[in-house]
Amino acid sequence: MPAAHESLVDREDLRHKIDARLAHVLGNQSRILAEISVDAAPLVDAWGRMLRGGKRLRAAFCYWSWRSHGAAADSPELANIIGVGAALELFQAAALFHDDVMDKSDTRRGAATAHRSFAQHHLDSGWPGDAEQFGLSTAILLGDLSLISSEDEFLGAVTALPAERSQPAREIFTRMRTEVTVGQYLDVHAQMQPWDGDFVGDERRAREIIRSKTARYSVECPILLGATLAGATDAQLSACSAFGLPLGEAFQLRDDLLGVFGDPSTTGKPAGDDLREGKRTLLMIRTMRTLDPAARVEVASALGRPDLSASEVAQVQEVVRASGAVEEIEELITSLSAQAFEALDAARLPQPVSDTLVSLARAAVERHA
């Protein structure tokens, strides 16, 4: 989110509470790993760096949905909802560790990704064997550690709550994790497909990836979790989905634009990173659809090349701009956002507490990082 919106996550001291809970989790894990072996210390350091970053957007959507559906800031269940928010952030960290490996990313939030960092540590230490494989293996295991802790934190947060709220919350959390995992596969699968002119199929796949990999777990599910844990009715939960899903799609479409045109100083990743990774985004599909066969082959040959130079990135960026695809995606973001806010208005959530939920939603689609 832009810096101007960072205070939204700080309201009611939410960021501090989430960060404190994550620090507690990491402290416990640090002691466990130290008991296993002193050689595990670098894992804790890398895990801590990942957890200290981030916008806390998922935790914020969960918390402010909880508040907007009738829960008080001084509720005796506050610690439970903070635990759920921390579980979402731990799951996000796990997804990022694994995502960086699959995307072969060099940087995350302006620093070396875990697999690159551990590969360099291997080289600096003068160890025998494959440094790159050591880095990849370590990053995968870091993701697994964060995933295990996410599950533990979530169960610890909801187990003591009444079954009529904890059980549906568990079902949402479980399905969310399944969808993200399948969405990751669909993303990898889509990148393997040839540019054969089947733009209807390409667009279908892209929208399925958006919904499963990002829209639901970044926005819809956190909102549903917060509402469920506040005791929302079935009608209110349906309204949450009607609001959260299109907003989540708009959130990812904004991310797709930033992945091609974002400023590295704010995104923390190199310009055109999605181009080097060969992401089969709706932006690129809309671009390729406008090109003649020769131009399509030329752009396709550039996509997915890790060694794409800055000048080559600029050339592809210019093709994307000239295609009109950027304007199409901006229009789709506007349309999906309007759909989301119309659904939110129809839900008639109590003000002024729901105003923060609205502001968070706007920040999600208007951000620059």
C-alpha cells in the first residue's frame, strides 16, 4: 500500500499487535530450532526477515471485517483474532518463500530472496557441493516451517471459540490453502502453454489463477474469516464474498501492472520482473491478442528470459503500452472495484467502524507497491 495508507493498518494498534504475535511465534520457533541444532540459526534469521516485511493487508482485512460485523475492540476474543491474523501472515510468508523459488526471483522487498541468500552463504563458506541447490532446498524448507507454524497458530487461535464459529473458520482456512496451492500449479502450468492464438482459453486460465492464487486468499478469505469469527449470518457471509472476490481480482490486476511497470524503489523488485519470469497475466494476454503473428513470436521469445536486459524490458513495455492493454486492465480494475464497493454498500455494515474496511479496500487497488 502507498505510504499515505499505512496508518490504516496501524489503527487500533493492529500492526503492533500482529507484529508482537509474530515475534512471539518466531521466538518459540527459535528456541525449538536451537534445541535441535546450532546449525539451524540461519533459518530463524531468514524467517524473521520475511516476517518483518509486508503490508499486513490480509491480517487487516480479517480484523476489520471482524470489527465491522459487530465485534468490539476490547472483546475478550481479541487475542484469538490477532492469532488468526498472525496465521494469515505466516501462511503468506510460506507462500512467498515457495513462490520465489518457483519464479526464480532474485529479490524480495529490495533484498536477496532466501534461496539466493543461502546459495551465496554456501559460496562464501567455501562448502563443497551445489550452492544453488542448497539455496533452493533451504528456501523450500523455510516455506514448510512457516506453513507448519501457520497451521499451529490458526488452530491455537480458534480451538477455544464456540464450534459454530470455529468449525466454519477452519473450513475457510483449509480451502484457502488448497486453492493457493492449486493456483500456484495453474500459474506454472499456464507459463508452459504455447502462444497458439487461443486467447479465450488463455484468458479463462488467467482469471482462474487470479481467483485461486490471489483474490481469495489475499482479500475474500481474510474478510470471510473475520466475519465468521464475529458470528456473521449466512447472508452477511455471502455479502462478504460479493465484495471480497471482485476486490481481490482488482488487487491482483494492479499487481500485474506493477509487475511490468512498477518502480523498483517502491516494489522492491526489478522493473519488468514479471516479463523475466514469463508470467501469463491478463495484461500480457490482452497485449498478445492485438499483435500480428510475427510480433507475437518476437514478444513470446522475450518472455521468461531471466537474462532480459533493461533495454529489452523497455522494448516489451513499449509494446504493451502501444497495444492498449494497460487501459483495458485499468478499466477492468475500475469495473471490479465498482462491483465490490456496490456489494459493500448493499451490506450496510455499521459505521464508522466499517469505514476502515472501505479505506483498506481502496488502498489495495490504488497502491504503487
